[in-house]
Amino acid sequence: MDPRHLAAGPGFVFHIAQGYDRADGTLELDLVRYPEFPRLECPASVFAPDRPILAPKLERLTIDPVAGTCRTRPLESADR
């Protein structure tokens, strides 16, 4: 099978917590996404007062390889 590229929205994924395939053929990934790549030119710059806070979000990514779609939604505590 050849690799496929699907648009999943902007952000930087640091960690995938879990992933599994569903009976309908879709794949689900629970992941931690930052709004942008954390630039660490100088580690101390992370704590600079003028730096925006890069709070990550826990999200669920649902991939449908047949349809070629990728959906993302926040993973609420009730979903876990």
C-alpha cells in the first residue's frame, strides 16, 4: 500500500497517547497538539514574559483511509 497524505489541520503533534482501528475501517488517534511548533532558540526564552503560552490540547484524530478524510475534535474527559 502506498503512503497517503491527508490534511489534519495546523499544529505540532508532540505525542500520540494511543491509536486503534475501528470495525468500520477508520483509525483513531488520541494525541497532544500544540497550536504551533515551540521554537526553542534559547531554552530560557520559554519563560519570557512576552512569549505566548503554548498550551497543548488533547485531541482525537479520526482517519478514514477509504474516503481520504481526517477529522479532529477535542478529547473531553467524558470521552476517556
